[in-house]
Amino acid sequence: MLIEMLTRANDAARALLWGPPLLALLVGTGLYFTLRTHVFQLRHCGLWLRKTLLSCFGGAGRRAGGAHAVSPFAAMCTALAASAGTGNIAGVATALAIGGPGAIFWMWISAFFGMMTAFAENTLGMLYRERGPDGAPRGGPMYYLKKGLHSPALAGAFALFCVLASFGVGNMSQCNSIAGGLAGVFGVPPRATALATAVLLALALLGGLRRITRVTEALVPCMALFYLGGALAVLWCCRANLPQACGQIVSAAFDWRAGAGGAAGYGMMQAIRVGVSRGVFSNEAGLGSSVMVHTAADAAEPCEQGMWAVFEVFADTIVMCTLTALVILASGVYQPLLYGLAAGTPLADRLLTGAQLTAAAFSAALGPAGGWFVAVSLALFAFSTLLGWSYYGQRAVEYLFGSSAVPVYKTLFIAAAAAGCVMQLDLAWALSDTFNALMALPNLAGVIALRGEVLAAWRRYRRANHI
């Protein structure tokens, strides 16, 4: 009875929080910074790629000077580890099933403007970061909410919601996906997955930020290349269907009709709502979570660290989520008419969705190997999310209760990961959406209120570098 009451209350809160006002605020914030920086993400694409991805080949992006600092690349990898979770594999499939192919177009729009939201919040984080007792840099939305907006209440609220979200979207939900994928494809008992996950997580957490970033710095590029290779293999096999898949995404994005009488049963507003919300769930632009690790980077220039956040959103959504969507559409396992007519009816529960739909798409081209490929990818993506969100939770707990509470948090986080492997977590997934929205609200309030400081930092950077 208690679970049912909590579920109903959360469903009502989630519907309210993820309604048009918040979606408009998320996209509107990115649109504002896009216009004020004269479409930075396009006009200066060469600049932010040179300062991020290309700087790694010369070594500049991978260097860390201080004993407690990490390199900009390592910070970005940890942030990307947190965002590149099940949303890139299961979330995209869910967006297609609920919102139709048009949802992918609006996911792109969300990511395009989200690049500038991420740039703004991470630039602010760098401007307001401070040194901890150990000399390591500390930052996050709670610092610019407290010191810039002069609102300790909003800062504390953000930190609290971040801690709660770290146990849901950043922990138990991810572990449940790992256990489900490994059990379904390889027959690994969930209890064995729980033990292995707890041990590996403990080994990473006990080494602090430096060990977490060392793991993510090695894991994230490898898992991204692994997934990229598999997706490109499927798209090569289904290359004849690619033009049609791209056409479905664009044409369905602007179909105003809704209900079973409309094209494929989907409407434009449903596609926008699902696409934007899934995009934010995937890349976390606007939530403020990635600020906590980007501000730990050994970088003196706030705007340049903000560019790493731009690249993070680009890699997460524009690249990886798009690959998943094209694989599903080009493989032929997703039928827009069937899914559209079933939307909102009991038939929808009988259709493949989430990771199952993605696995079916890979299997259609690669045979049985497609199933294990998705299971392994899901495990890698979800474990990387565990590492990223564990750091977010640590910083939020430290802000709220001091550094002495961090070991307690780590113990609870490891225990929750083991429990997540063996429990049914429908409510945990639903609560994750709610806590994400509750994090976004105070963070966006700070970003909007302090927008002048972001733009001033960008103008200073332009003058100093003759841009």
C-alpha cells in the first residue's frame, strides 16, 4: 500500500515537473546563451574541438599539475561516464517507442541548445570554485548558488536532491540494468553480479577522485569505441535503409497530428516532450551534475573547461544516442505504424522497448552476437555511470555534512549497488526522473540569474585570444 501511494504521488509530481514549463526553461536557457554567444557551438566548432578532443593528441588536455587536481580530459571522461549510461542504449529506444521517430529530432535540438547550457553552468562552476581542506579544488552549483546567488537554501536543496538522485539514476537503476542484461544473455545469476559490482566499485571508490578518474579515463574511450564499432557494423549492413531512417526522424518531428488517426499515431507535442526529456536524461545538460567534476580539473581558464562540457554533450547525445536511434530504425525491428497505433493502449506493453528493442536491432544484423554486444555495452555504460555519480554524491554529501560523512556515503553507495542488482526497481527509475527535475530547477535559477558573469567571462576570453 505504501509503495502504491508513493508511486502515485511520484507519478503526479513527475508529470508536473517534467511538463512544458521545465522543458521550455531547459531549452530556453540554452537558446539564450546560443544567441548571446552568436551560436558558439557552430561558429566556433573548430575552437572547442581543438581545445578538447584534439588537445589530447598533443598532451595538453591530459596534463594535471597539482597533486590533487585531475586533467581536463579526465574530468570530462568522468562527467561523460556519469551521463553515458543506460540512457544511450535503453533511453533512446524508450524515446522511440513513446514519442516516435520525431522524438530523436527533438533530442538533437535539446542537445544542440544543451551544449550552451552545459558551457554556461561549467564556466560558472569554474568562476566560483574554491579549495578544500586538502587543497583540492571544489565546485558545483551549490557554490555559485550560495556565493553568487546568495541563496544557501537553494544550494542545500540542490545538494540534497543530488544525493538522492545518486542512489537512483546513478546507482540502483544502473545496477539493475547490468544484472538484467548479464542474466538474460549470459545466464549470470544476479547475486554474482551484485558481488562483482560491489567489489569493483569499492576498489574504485577507496582510491578517491584520482583513482575514479584513472578508471574512467581508460574505460570511457574504450567503451565508446567498442559501441561505435558495433553500431557502425550494423549501419553498414543496413546501409540501404539509412536514408529512410533519417527521413522518418525529420518528417515525424513536424507532424502535428496526434492519436491513432494521425501519422503513425504520434503527435508533434508528444515527440517534443519525450525527445527533450530523454535528451536531458542522457546528457544531463542543465542538471548541474557535471559541474562538480569539471571544477576539479587542473584548468585556469573557465571558458576552456566549459568547452569540455560542450564536447561532452556532443559526444553523448549527438554521436552515441544518434547511433542507437539509427541502428533501431535502419534494422527494421521498429515499425512506426505498429508502435504508434499501440501508444497509450494495453498493446504497448507487448511491444519491445528499452534495451530489449536495442538488442533486437543489433541481433537483426549481427545475429546472436548482437544480444551479447548490447549486454556487454550496457554493463560498461552502466558501471561507468556508477563511478561518475558516486563522485557527484560524495561532493554533495561533503557540502551538506562535511568530509567526515563521505566514508559513510561510500559504504551506503556500495550497498545500494549490490541491492540494485537483485531488486525490482520500477519505482527507482520513476523517482530518478523526479530528482533530476528537482536538481535542474535550482541549478537553472542560478545559471539564469548569473548569466551576465558567464557572458563577461566569454568576452574576456575572446579579447585575450583575439577571437
